[in-house]
Amino acid sequence: MTLWALLTLCAHLALSGCAVGPDFQSPSPPETTRFTAERLTRAGQDKATDIGFAVEKEVPQRWWEAFQNKKLNRLIEAAIEHNPSLQSAEAAIKIAYYNAESQKGAFLPTLLAGANESLNLTSNDRSLGTINQTIYNQLFPTPANILLDAPSFNTQNPPTWVYSLFLKQLTVSYTPDIWGQNRRAVESLEAQTDLQRYQLEAAYLALTSNVAVAAIREASLRGQLAAVERVVKIARELLDIIRKQKGAGGASEADVLTQDAAVGQAQQLIPPLKKQIALQRDLITALVGRYSSDEIIETFDLSELKLPRSVPLSLPSRFVRQRPDIRAAEAKLHSASANVGVTMAARLPNITLSANAGFSAFKLAELFAPGTQFFTLAANAAQPLFTGFSLLNQQKAAHAALEQAQAQYRQTVISAFQNVADALKAIKADAEAVNVAAHVVKVSGSNLEIVRGQMNIGSVGVLTVLNAQQTYLLAMVNRAQAEGNLLADVAGLFMALGGGWQDQALKNLPPSVPGESPSREQIEAIKAPVNPSLLPDILSDLTMR
């Protein structure tokens, strides 16, 4: 076979699109039509907690606006803009992207330029006499030089020569991607880029959810603190009444001490609540990307957070395309599938084409003179015959990694369904808890007012007052906890449904702050080729496959 025929065959094989290994296909969505065994359409029976689930409706991208709190909106926007975790995830995308672009360079030939100058010493071995004679003739090429300057040359006892050799050359090498090994490697790296994109979306979703839940927890704690402080105030008023009764002979010192102890017990609940509020504030400050010494000014109260009346609930078939962790697991599966092709191609014959051209001379001044040029064309074919079973075991490992990725994908989907089901059931249960707590607060509050009136006229004892106080205190705290839990459940459902990103997080990042995060234009262009003008059209098509 001539060299031209070999080159033509290699080019045909490289560009024919042959790539060993499995062609990746996205897993089919689950066939189920709901997230729970029973069909849930509403949660809560009271007007204050009535929440409807809008099946087949899309989750809004700015889902936190459903709570109708401008302070929460500003806080989440600040977290998106300044949180270092998002900036780290953005940088990880660029790392993966440029690694994939680097691998695409293997589709093109390699061109190297070389220059070499060496000082050489020849042996005086007789077997090298012809070589030494050639060197002698090149160093002293004319008869005049031989007569005037050159030493005598005896082939029977050749002299030792020290000479310089100057070399300038260009080397071109190209390895046709006959079996698609490089294409599969690029495919795997591009899947890794997708993985980083989805991990950014997951970090984005987790950040917004954590900020929302942290704000809700702060509001709930403030509600509990307000409830305790209210009960402490009532208990002190009752203590004053008992002291007056003692002065009038209607109560004993034991009654006064008992009520005083009740006031102290209620007050004991205040420092732990203030501590939890302070810790929650530190958490929110950190999520926004600030130091703890630079505390945020926004505070949250339960009365300022509105419970959404309707929550979108995606179909399971669409849900798996919205959850970034599921998409990330799919990207891992894609990468593992492509790696199988890489290991399979590594066991097949490989061809490398090379060309070398340049100039060489013993004197620098004669480097580009006629007769100093040279060139070589070569084709090298290699077939691994025995490598200690390393290539075979690498292929088996790649197949095992594919099986692992498939199992991890299924587990991720199952866990995602569990998250949604848990959130739905939590909303239903906590809506009922809010209704019950509100009823208990109303009843216990009325009872406490009655007891206070009876105590003023001395018709009830201290124990009755204590029981009424404790019941009202517990009811108030439980209501604040239940309301906070219900709001947090709704935020958890939005997160479990994927937060409405639908693979759009990169296109909706806010404009950057100088020196802190990439600009919107940079992020939107992150999938564009780095140097598209350097790729021939046909090779560009191959690299983008």
C-alpha cells in the first residue's frame, strides 16, 4: 500500500464517525403519575392553612416570592450575588469546560518546531573511516583548503574529529481517531462539564432554600419568644394580684412564692430562644456571604410571611428533568458510558502519521544552503498484544463504573421522589397541627382570662391559675412552631421539586459584582467553542458530537 493510499484510508476511517462503545441515551422517566400512594390535592381544612396543589403546573423560577416578603426577596438575591459557594461552582464549570476543549485538540495534527546545535566527537575506529572521510570532505571541501589548511587523512588510521552539527526542523504528527477513542474521551469530558453545570444549579437551589428556611426559622423563634414574653407579662400581673390578696389576707405566702416560681420558670425559656435567634442570624449572615461581624439588617416575623394558597406540583415525568441532582446523576451516567468506549478503543490497533522536514549542516553559515535539506514521511501502526491484562481490566472497570452510575441514578430518582412525598405529607400534617394549635390558643387564652377574673374576686386558687398559665404558654409556643414548620415545609417542597430551574440557572445569574463572580455574558457563553476558527468544518462537526 502506498503512503498516499494509507493516508486516504486513515482520513476516511477518522471522519466516518465510527466510535466503539455504547451510544448514550437518557434514561426513560418513571411511569408513575403521582408522588404518593394517595392522591393529594389540598392540605389543611381551615381558611388560614388551606393549600392547594396545582398538578401539572410549573414551579416558578423565583419560587421564594410566593411568601410575599420583600425582605426575603432581597436577602436571597444578595445571597445569590455574594455567596462564595456559587462562585466556586461557577469556576468548577470553567475547569471542566476547558478540560473538554483541551481534549478536542487531539482531533488536529501536532506541529512542532525544533532547533538544535551539538558538539560531537567521532571515534577513530577504522570501521568509521568512511563517515570520518565524509566529515573531512565537508569540513575541508576544496583542494586549496586541503593543501593549505587540512591535515592529512589516513583511512587506515582515521583521526578523531570534533565537530558541530546545526539542525532546524519541523515535525508534524497526527493520530487518526479511527475507533473514536478521542471522541468518546471528549464526550466523557463534556458530560463532566454538564455535571458541573447541574451541580451549580444544585448549589443554587440549596442556597436559596437554605436562606428561605433560615428566615422562616428566625421568624418562628421570634414568634415563640414573643409568646413566652407575653405569658411572662401575664404571670407577673397575676403575681401582683396574689400579693395584693396576701396583704388583704386572701392569699398565703406560699401562694405568692408559687406564682413567683412560675414567673421564673417562664423567664427561663427566654435566654435559650434568644440564643437560637442569634445563631440563626449568624447562619443567614454567612449564607449571604458576609462575615459574622457584618450582620444583616433584615429581621423576620411570622406575620410578614404569607402562606401560599396554591403550590405547583409537576408531573413525575417532567420532574426528573427539573431536579439538578437527577440531571447530575444522568451526566455521571453519560460520562461513564463514554469511558467504556475509551477503554474499548484502547485495545484496538492504532495508527500514527508523521512528517519531518528541515535543514542540517556542520556550519551555521551553510545551514540553509542547497543540499542541506531533508524530510521523512512515516506511518506507524501498533496493536497491543500483551499488556499484563491492564487494558482488559481497565475495560472491565469501565463497565463496572457504568453499572455503578446506573444504580446511582436510580437511587437518586427514588430519593428525589421520597423528598417530594415527605414534603407533601409534612405539609398536610403540619397544616393540621397549625389548625389544632390555633384552636388550643383560642381556648386556653379564653380560659386564662376567665381564671384571671375569678382570681380577682378570690374564687379560684393558685393551682388553677398555674395550670391555665402553663396551658396557654404551651399553646402559644406550639402555634409558633407549627406555623414555622408549615412555611418551612412549603419551602422544602419547592426545593424537592427542583426549584423551577429547569436547567436555566446559568442564564439567570445576576450581573456580577467586580472581582466576585463572572458576568452574565461569560456564563451564557460558557458552552461556546474556545477557538472555533481553528477547527475545519468537518472536524468541528466531529468534536461537537
